[in-house]
Amino acid sequence: MTGSSSGEEAPLSPRRRLAAFLVLAAATFAAYWPALGAGFIWDDEGHVTRPDLRSLAGLGRIWFRLGATQQYYPVLHSAFWIEHRLWGGSPLGYHLCNLVLHAVAAFLFFGLLRRLAVPGALLAGLLFALHPVGVETVAWVAEQKNTLSAVFYLLSALAYLRFDEERTARWYLAALGLFLLALLSKTVTATLPAALLVVLWWRSGRLSWRRDAVPLLPWLALAVAGGLTTAWVEQRFIGAQGAHFGLGPAARVLIAGRAVWFYLGTLVWPVKLAFIYPRWIIDPRSPAQYFYPLAALAILVVLFRLRRTSRAPLAVALLFAGTLFPALGFFNVYPFVYSFVADHFQYLADLAVFAGVGAAIAGARGAVAGRRRPLVGLGAGLLLAGLGILTWRQARTYHDLETLYRTTIERNPSSWFARGNLGVILAGTGRLPEAMQEYEAALRLNPEIPQTYNNLGNAWTLQRRWPEALAAYSRALELWPEFVEARFDRATALSEAGRLEEAVVDFGQALRQRPDYPEAEFGLANALANLGRLEAAAGHYRAALRLRPDYPEAHANLGLALVSLGQPQAAFAELGQALRLRPDYAEAHAYLGFALAQGGRLAEAATQYREALRLNPANADVHFQLATVLRALGDAAGAAAEFRQSGSPAPEGSR
């Protein structure tokens, strides 16, 4: 960026615009190629549309029910809803979409700099496209919130600059609408009105209240509303509260000052990037820690005094720090539990630095005469190539969760978060002893994290060690009483341990905390059914199916309850639906066999029992039920064989 703008650069021809886009897209895809083969990683399951939200009614809940999605970003989750319809659960589609959005954002950034007549626009766009600090955003499906909101953010800025030149209502409304879409994708874009004021000041050297500030007042109101909503959702639904967030004003200033320098450092030397960085120990009593904010303030004072020589450095600093502001520690966000900084927090803020670097390199090239000029271009090319190689290497670490967490632990051994989540991965692949070791290591590093206790409870549950499991779940709920997943998991463990009345209480509490929780409705229904309260159980099975119509287990268990309630036709309908949804569902075949046997249709019942055993030969109860049916059909030999398979002695007279 130069000291001021002399007006918009001459517009590019369509052919040159296409060429610029192809260059940016090709560079993006070359650098991020490893990401296309990656799977889903942490938190992606909270963004890729859940089964209960995949219907049109689910889309309505995305927009009109707080808590239906992890954060209230309805434009983002509508995009995920559409994407799920296009490619279902395939990670490739989501990664491809993220890469395209990043390339589009780089092109829009290039176009914005061209409109502002900033030299080196294409170089700045390439820096944004290729810098490895962007890998966490682009290679992580959940961070589509960043790439999507960036596209709307940049489109809104372009539209507003057009409005500023023409002063027409259509461009103002277009810019405002795009800003609202950006906010509803991710509220870090709330900084756009302030950024526009900085850009307007940079262009003209002054700001007019009537011309510059008044049109942006509605934007500021939307920004404040969006920010407050996100802050509330972070606390209410995600858990951004508790001892880890008990930071006083001085501590938050210290975090902010250090974070600004940290983010600048990763831009200058991006060779030790990590998914999770160490959480700093913040001590307002330590004079040394005030160096960071005081140094940042001193730099701003120097740049302010130099503004008459050039406004560009101050504009870059204000844009960088101002866009970072929502993530500098003044507002609670859940990642502060394990780190005060993250690469994806700086995605938009880096635009200002890249614009400044691109302009500086372009200026240096223009100032160098003769044979030295190509050397500047060569240096820029080597810089871009080096960044692209680092990005390619960093993208490989996002291939899968185990790779990501092991790399994180290698770069940050104190990360209890990575150790705890690695334990989840190990448990999910059957490596339970290794998982337990990681959970215990995580708790040694941080003994007050409810999620780790909940995961430990799940590990004990897999071993059917009920006292240990219930103690771990209870500790998780002591630390975070609103932890609905831990309450659900404890209820499930209580149910499996035979403590059904206690399970009913916990399932009910989980449903009061989250009314649209089909798994909790299902668990409550099972507990009630096992207590013999079949009418109530059937009601909760139906509630689960209203929330998630494609829930085969709920259809099957409702069918079984209806058999016992003397409603065979309704039972057949539910069991048939369960098998349409999941033809290889052994239990549903067994339940249908039971229903048919109750109705006297013994030959059909035997067929269903045999299919259940084909799918699950080890089910002793089904062997026994089949034996009973075969005996009634007069097949004594077959009945005797099935009784032997069941491990139960044949009833008198069946031998």
C-alpha cells in the first residue's frame, strides 16, 4: 500500500481477469493438493450436517433454533446442508469446496487491491493463497466458516467501495446484504465496518461523519448484535465459561499484546506451525509480560507520527490489529481452554499484511533500475515457491486425526487437548490400552477438563467397569453441569448397568437441556421399556423419530414395544421401515420374527430368525427363539440343534 490512492487502476480485460484467477487457483490447488485426500478431523462432525438436520425441517431449525448447530452461523450450516445433499459424507467434496472458496477469496482480494490502486495486487493475492498459516483454515472442513465468510466479506467490501464512489442505494443495499451473509457465516467479519473506515481514511487522509461514518452505523449495530449472539452461544452451548476463562482486564490486555506479536511472527517465520500452541501462563504481576502490549502501542505511536509521510503503514497496522480484535482475548471463545492463539484466527487479518508486503515488493521493483530489477522478481518468486512448499508439507499433517494429533504432540508436548483427543481416536480403533494412557497423560497435564473425564468414562464403559465409568462421568458434570453429552453418556452407562430409574432421570435432564436430541429420546425410551413402562417408551421412540425419521433402531424398538402392547399391524410397519432403512439389521429381523411368532405366523418367523442369525450367528437368544418356533413347527432335530447353539437346555419333551 502506498501513502494514498490516486484512484482506481485501469480495469482489467476479461481475459486478464480470467488469467489472474487461473494463476491464483492453480497456485492454491498445487499447494493444497494433499488436503484433497484428507478425511474429517476434530469438530468436523459438528459442522457436516447431522442426520436430524438433513431434512427441510432440519434446515428450518438451522435458521430458527439456537443450539440446533454448534454455533449460530445459519448461512454456513445451510451451505453444509446443501453440500451434504450433493456429496453426502464424502470428505473430498468438502475439501474441494474449501479450496475453491480460498481461491475465490484470493481472487477477490486481488480485485479489491486493484480497485484501491494498491501496487503488487497479484503478488498479495498469491501470498494470501500460498502462505502456510492458512492451512489450518483451508485443510480443515469445519473452518469453511472462514473461507465462506471471507468471500462474503470481500464481496461486501468491493460493493461498499462502489457505493462510496457512486452513492447509489443499490450498491449500498448489496454491500449491506453481503455483510449480513458474512456475519451469518462467521461473526469475526463484524470488524468490516471499522476496516472500511480505515481504508477510507487511508485513501483521503480524513474522515467525514456524514459521508463516511453515518452510512456504516447500521453495519456497526449488526456487528455488535452478531458478536453478542456468538459470545452467548459460545458460553451457553460450547462451554466457553469456567475457571479457564476467569481472566481479569489486565490479563486480557497481556494476552492481546502477546497475540499480536505471535501472529506477526508466524507470518514472518512460518516453520513451526501447530494445530494447538502452548497456552501461555499469564501473570499481570510480572513486569516483563507488559513488554508485548507496550511494544505494540509504541509501534502504533511511531506509525501515527509518520502518517504525514505515509499513511499506509499505520493503515496496515490498524487493519491487522483491528481485524484480529475479536480473537485477541477480550471475548471468551472455547479454544482459549487449551490455547490463546490459533492459525485460523488470523485468516482475515493477514490480508492487510499481505497487501503491505505486496505493495512494498512492487515499490522496490519499481525503484530498482536496470539489471537489478529482475532480481526483485526472482526473489518474490522464490518467496512464493518456498511458501507453497511449506503449505504443501503442512497440509499433509491434516490428512487424518491421528496424524494431526501426533504431529501436534511432537510440536507441543504439553498439549493435553491433543493427547486426550488422540485417546479418542485410539479407542475408536480398538486400541483401548493406548487410549487409556493418553487420557491419563492428558489428565496429568490438566486435571480439570470435563471432556477428558467424559472420554475416560467412555473407555471404562467399553470395559463394562461401571463404578469407574460413572465416577468419571460424574466428575465431568461437576466441572461442567451443562455438559449434555456427558449427561447422556452417564445415562447410557446407568442403563447398561441396570440402574434404570437413575438412567431415566439423567436422560430426562439431557432432554431438558437439549430438547432436539433424538439419541436421548431413544435412550430414555429403552430405559422405560426395560422398566416395563411400554406406553411411555413408545411415546419417546416416536419423539426420537420425529426428530430423526431415518433412525432404524428407533423404528425397530418401537416395533418391539408395539408387539407387547398388542398392536401387531403398527409393529409390522415400524419393523418393516427399520429394515428398509437398514436391510442388514440383525436385531430388527429378530424382532420381526418375534412379532410374527406372536401372531402365529411361525414359518415366516423362522425365516426372520434365520436371517438374524446369518447376520449375527452368536446371538444365543435368537437361537433359543428359533428353536422354540421349530419345535412348534414339528422340526425336533432342528429345534434340538438350535437349543444346543443357544447354550440353554431344551425344555422337557423337545429332545
